[in-house]
Amino acid sequence: MNPAEIITVTLNPAIDRTLTIPQFTAGEVNRVEHVRDNPGGKGVNVASSLADLGHRVVATGLLGRENCGPFEELFTQKNIEDAFVRLPGSTRVGIKILDPVKRQTTDINFPGLAPTREDVAALRERIETLTAPWYVLAGSLPAGLDAKEYYRLVQTIHGRGGRVMLDTSGAPLLEALAAGPDAIKPNADELGAMLGRSLDSHDEVVAAARELVQQGVSLVVVSMGAKGAVFVTADSVVTACPPHMEVRSTVGAGDAMVAGTVSGLLRGLPLPEVARLATACSMDVLSRPEPGLPSDVNFDALLASVTIT
């Protein structure tokens, strides 16, 4: 295989079991119309989207041996190099209840693997054998890992000359900021929670993103749902807005935006075109009836429909 362009790291992957339930109502009897299992976890989703964009991707992280088949099938299908460290036990399952009538997704996340110190050391050794210009660290941390794990990984990758896109939230994000990830992608709620205040307007989101840029993050991407996303650097603020569209599923849309952002940066695109590509990738996922199904939209048309300011 040619040298990797991007390495994704998923410490807490999941098998996403999507249940389609029209008019889902908590506390009532609900009937499942359709069920589908997809290998997931934020970094795995990013790797999948990057492969769709034509990039050479290596996916690593921690994976349970007992149910790794769906992941191996995905990696083979998309020509993603599998560098996951296998652990005893099963990778967690996440239930996603998709209501196509209310256009809502409800997440129920099971606990995942509990890696030992030796498991984490094995993963670090694995990462040190891999080389690429960009690394994507994405998702939550499994039980037993302290909040500084991403901080240490960012330091390790920077020491090897790599650049890091980090997509996580809460304490792991706060701790990792001290290591200066090159790019981060919180949503507006996650960013507000991290800074301890509500971000109710576009200007408030931009101001909050600028605070993180001043702390040393080169690019802060903040997704705002139907309002689009802002892409903030030390000298630029770009807002990318999708047109009004039918949202068929939100599962993986943020991960696709991460993939599009890294793809654009890797290609050396100017920031407005990075924002356009990232938003179109997210829209592509939003237009699919279920995660894992092929897209039936014209990607060039999606690109052209994004409004950049």
C-alpha cells in the first residue's frame, strides 16, 4: 500500500445498531420498522468518509476480538488499512433510534471495553510505527483511561512531525488543548459547555472559537446544525451554510465534516473551500436514509449549493 495520508485513532469504537421507528415515543410500546448494524465510532466514521473521498487511510485504536467482524469487513470493502490493537471481549454497541417522521435520532450508548495500561501501551507502540501528515483523534475515551490520554497522543504525534485534528468533548478536550492540537471540531453546545456559557448567536460562537485560537489551536471548526458551521483561524472567519434540505439521518454527519475538513487541509485548499468541502460532506450524510447506505445525491451539486461568507 502507498504511504498513508491520514491515520485515524478511535479509542472507543462502537457497533451502531440503528432502529427505524416512526413516531417513536418514550414510555410507550414502539414497533421497529427496520434494523441495521454498522461498525462505527467517530474515528471509524471519519476513516470511512476519507476513503470515500479517495484518500489513503490507516485506522487504528482499540477493538474487541469477539465482534470485530463488521469492522474488518468495512476496512476490506473501503481499502482502509487495519492497524487496530485487538483486546479480549466485545466492542460496545450503541443503539440509535431513528424516527423518520419526527426527524429525530435518540442515542443509547452501552459501556465499552476497559483497556488495561498494557493495552494502551501497545496502542501507543502501534501509533509510533505509523506515519502520515495528518492524524484524526476522535471520540470519547473508554473506561479506565484518564482525561489526559489525548493530550499525550497529541504530544507524541507532534513529536513525529504529524498534524492533529481532534474531535472530542468535555475533560479530554480541555486537557488536550494544552498540547496544541492543530484543529478541533466541537459543536456549539460542546464549545459552550467547555467555556461555561451559552453560545446563542453566530457572533458568540465566533468569539468563543477565537478564544481557543488564541490558546494555540490553528483552526477551530464549530458546527451549528442547520445554521451551518464556522471555520476560525488567527486571521480568518469563514461561515459555511447549507441550503434548506430534508434531513434523513444525522448519524455520522459531524464525522463527515471532520473528514471533509482534513481532506481540504491535506489538499492545500484555501479556507473557504475547506469549509465548502466539509459542509458538502456533512450534507451528503444528512441526505442518506440510514448510515452505511450509499449516497444517491450529486456531490458536485452539494458543493455548489453551500453558501460561503
